[in-house]
Amino acid sequence: MQKLKKCLLLAISLCFCLTLWYRPAYAFITLNDQFVAGQACEALESIRSKTNPGNIRLTPQKTYPVVGKNRDNASYYLLKVEGAQPLTRWVSVQCGQLLGSSAPVDQAYLLALSWQPSFCETKPTKPECQSQTAQRFDATNLVLHGLWPQPRTNIYCNVSNDIERLDKNNQWSQLPPINLSQETRNALAVKMPGFASNLHLHEWYKHGTCYSESPEEYFQEAIALLDQVNNSSVGDLFVRNIGNFLSANEIRNQFDEAFHDGAGSKVQVQCERDIDEDKNNMVVELQINLRGNIQPDTPIETLLQAGQTVPAGCTRGEIDPAGFN
């Protein structure tokens, strides 16, 4: 009997040793670095269980202190995330970039620019449409609809359920005010006519919160991209053809001329039917696919080169003049 017990103990010890032998080696490695988020990824309490108390997500373009990584060839970094409980959270290495690395944060965006006279034909009761004149900026320039981090599911980052509910119910006037400089407010009032209907609040809470922790940064950089398009030959093309029709190919070819070959393939043209009996297609919006690390002085040409190639959209549409025809 004693001999049998010894044999059993030996077998158990052998199994335990084999288990240790075949177990993957995970060794926490301490780091002293900074991590720049590229996406609104989940910040996990545990890699194994994937738990995320508080449903914490990173804010794109924000920098976080790095505590360590899960192994030498890391798949996760351990960050300090202010406001999270517990404070340290695991995020996938694919969510951004260590600041010490020379590689930029690689993030996709959709820049939506509207042709306001066409939009107003479909929404004539909007305050910004009722006040539109042929002399106003939006009569002869593309205007800002929004800058949307991709994929499209990347929305409402660290936004409360109450704010999300108000936004989805189009109760934009009841959304909490945001901190913007007077200069940026003045620019939005001109270059985002929907500012009169609180479009800026909707865009910030739905999309901007996944772009930056700062509304000022979000809108300044979006306006800088808008200005580059309006100040190019693309803007000239629209002005020359007010009251006429443009094809998607003409618009995309002009992007190629303004921002080098291939830029036009990143632009999709959106059209709407006119509200009158003519039922003509009107160009309402350009959806421009970008990729890269956006800064106030980033050339849109660079972002277009890396952007996603997309279908042309509607075939042909009118560049509607200001006023209700």
C-alpha cells in the first residue's frame, strides 16, 4: 500500500511538472513611456476575463502613462487611465502607439463637407436655411458637417446614457454646452451653418468624443481641413458651376488635380432629390476618406493618399444656388 501511495505521488508530481512545462510564459515587464491612443478601444481590468468596469474607453489622440506590458513581444500595454476604477487598465497594442516610437498614430476618418444650398432645399425650416443669403459664406463654399473617426461604430466615447439619449432624440438644444474659444465659435457660426441648430453639440458628443478630449482641438482641426478643400481648385470648381450640374467623375478628377493622383478615389459624392416638381439630383455632400495623424497643419493631401478607396456615389447632381427655387 505504501508503495502504491509513492507511485501515485510521483505520478501527480510528474503531471504538475508537465503542466508547468507547457504553460505559456507571461512575464510582466515594467515600462516608463507614453501611449498615444489611435482608437477608442476598451480599457480592460483583466486580459484573461476581458472585464471592463465602468465601460472605459480610450480617447483617440490622448496620451496615457504606460506602466508596463504583458510580455517582451507585447500584445497588451498596462496604462494609467484617469477616472477609471481601478486606475490601471490593459489595452491592445493595436489601439495606438508608444510615444517613443517613430511611427505615427494611424487612424481612419470620414470628413463630411456639405453644399448648404442643396441641404436647405430639403430642410427649408431650419434656422440656418431660413436666414441663408446669396452673399453668405455657405452660398459659395463647402461647409463643415463633421469629422468622424472610423469605423462608424466608433461613437459616443465616454458619453453618459442621458446625453446619448438626448442626442439620438435630436434634442440637441438640451445637450450640455461645450468649452470653445470665441474665435472657434465665430468660425463655426460661419463655416458650420448648422451651428444655429446646435449641430456642433451633436457632432461633438457623437463623434468628437472619439477624436479628442478637447472640443477646441476637434473643431479647429476639422475647420483646417475644410479650409484646405475650399481654398483649392475643388472649391473653384463648385463656385464656377453654381446653377449647373457636375458629375462625380468631374469632382473626383478635380481632387486628383488639387491633391495628386488617387485623391479623387477617396471621395464619395452624395446627392438628394430636389423638393420641387423637377426632381433633379442635387449635390448635397462630399464624404472624404482620410487616414493618418491629424494636426492643425497636416496637409490633407497626405491624409487622402492613405485614405480608403470608395465608390463614386451619385452619378451627377446640380450645384444648387442659394435661395429656394
